[in-house]
Amino acid sequence: MPATTTLKLPDALKSRIASAAEYAGKTPHAYMLEALQAQTELAERRREFVDAALLAREEVAQYGLVYDADEVFSYIQSLLEGKQVERPTPTKL
């Protein structure tokens, strides 16, 4: 069963939410649930992105191997065009 949470909204925000919800054909409750869900998912995706970036930075620091971005983009473009190409090779920093 869902838990009840109380939000104290400023009158101006409550009015804006009601208007936006009506325009979207939803109740203010449903509109707020969707907004909270979307913001939570966005925060989680952002956190996963940052975690992946930090891990990549650690790997570069540990192994010192990197790929040239232009070579990677050319490789991907060639693959999309159906060409047979060799993978880019990493270089040591």
C-alpha cells in the first residue's frame, strides 16, 4: 500500500500545478506523482553517468590507455556505412 506524504506547497506553485495538470488532462495528484518520478529517474541517471565517468577516469589513471576521439568517430561512421575497418588502437598517455 502506498505511503502518505504531505507536501506544503506555496499557493502560487499549487496554482501552477493545478493549471498544468488540467492542461495535461490529469489530476494534480497524478501530475505531481509523474513529476516526482521523472525527477527521481533523472537524478538516478545523472548519478550513474557520473559514477561511470569517475570509473573511467580511474581506469585511465591506472592503465594510461586512451582512444583518439576522431579515430573512434571515423571507425563508427565507417561501420555505419558498411565498410570493413580495423578497430582503433589505444595509445598510452
